[in-house]
Amino acid sequence: MRAIRIHKRGGSDGLVLEDTPLPYAATGDVIVEVRAASFVPDELEWPGTWADRTGRERTPSIPAHEVAGVVSEVRYGTSGLAVGDRVFGLTDWHRDGAAAEYVAVEARNLAPIPEELGFVQAAALPLAGLTAWQGLFVHGELRPGQRVLIHGAGGGTGTLAVQLAREAGAHVIATGRGRAAEVAAEMGAKTFVDLERERFEDVEPVDLVFDTIGGELLERSAGNVKPGGTLVSITAPPPVRPEGGRAVFFIVEPNRDQLTELARRAAAGLLRPHVGAVHPLAEAREAFQGKRGVPGKVVLEI
């Protein structure tokens, strides 16, 4: 098969399109014929890109851990999926990703794609959607009527978080660069704070801050949380805990039930993944290099 691989550390310049053996389906796996894949720009720096779970080097490595495609093989003993099923989900961080014509994925990390949802949309949903869902509802315990401040509302995760919080009946305050204001408003934010010109500290305190940016912004965020509220970040452990409240750092986990709910909402028009650009597989290097300047998700179409 054809796949994008990287043979040594050094960034996206090392990504090459080449022939590689077909993947092997281990116990619990299915083989997915990939139709679309997505990624985050810093995944080439993740430990799992270069080593398996035992710490052994596993180069060359195939990136892009969000997949949408069609099941082409089911390992004996694997249940819940069948050949021909349209599926999407996350591949294991310590195994090859989906920037290829085929990928082996644990069946439990995949969910069906509704007929109303295309492969490109589906590929933009797993990582950002699960991160937004778990940040808001699992760790943030967001409830109807609460106020939530979402940092980085113009990104792939931020745009979905705004929509999910709005549908949950929360009052959404979004932050980001000025160019994200229109998108944030369209997704359901009541207020937008342009971080290049305004201070989010001037906003009335909230029940939950969901941070996708980190750094100095995260350090300043605890003061915007009401006493007893929650600060959740996906970038680093919050250095300051809100008064009488909780500070949470988490790493997203695969979850079939949550994927199914995200897909249901997307198929019903209640949730729209923000796809900023689509590239063919052969342009994966350019896609990685240009991602940081593109709002929303970048998708590789196979």
C-alpha cells in the first residue's frame, strides 16, 4: 500500500510518500480502508510516534491518528463491526496512524458513521470531538444554565466545544484571535474576547474555564472561575487552582459511546466539524507544515 512515513526525528520535512507492507490485524483489531484522516501538528513530537508501549523504537512511523473509512477485514474473535461498515475513530498513539491506504485499529476505538455524514467530516471529528466532550462534560461537569469560558474557540477542538456547550444550555464566552470571532458567533458563543486586543479577565466570572491554548493564558485563568468552579486544560496541569474549586488536566481517551453521540449530533445538523483545508495523501508534508496557519481541522483525503 501507499503511506506517508517518517524515518527519523526532525519534523515534518521528513514525511515521505512510499510503498509499505499492508498492516496486520492483531486480536481485537479490524483493518480499515482509509478514506480520510486527520492529525494535530505536534504529533511528530509525541513519544508514541517513536516507540511502542514497551519503549521499543518503532520507526518508520505513519502519522495521523484520526481515521474515517470502510472496514475491509475483521480479525477472528473481534465483535461489533463487519466488513463493509463505514467507521471513524482514533488509532492508538503508539501504533501506526491513518495517513495510508489501510490501517489496523482496535475495533473498540471505532464507531459507525451515519449515512448523512461524509468521510471528510467524520475524520475531523474524533480527536477534537472527544476532547471537547470529555473536557466539558466528563471533567468539567458542565450543566444547563452555567457560564463557560472557552479559550481557543477558533480551533478544531474549540469550535466543537462551543457548539456542545451551547446545545447543553450553557452561556458560552469564547476567546481567540480576532479572525475567529465570526466563527465563534456562528457556532453559538454569546460573547467573543479578542485576545490580541482585549482582556478575558474583564468578563464576568464563570462556572467553567476550558483551556485549549495553555501558557500564560492558563496561568491567568483561575481568577476567572467562580468559587467552587472548575478549570480544565488539555495543554498542561493548571498552576493555580480556582478558589474552593477544581483544576484538571487530562489527555483524551477513545470512547465508542461518545463517538456515537458525536456522530449522531453531526448527522442531525447539531454539530459541525470545522474543516479548514483538505489535501490529498501525497500532500501530507505540506498539510502538516501549513496546519498552524489554518483555523479548524486539516484533513487528508485518500
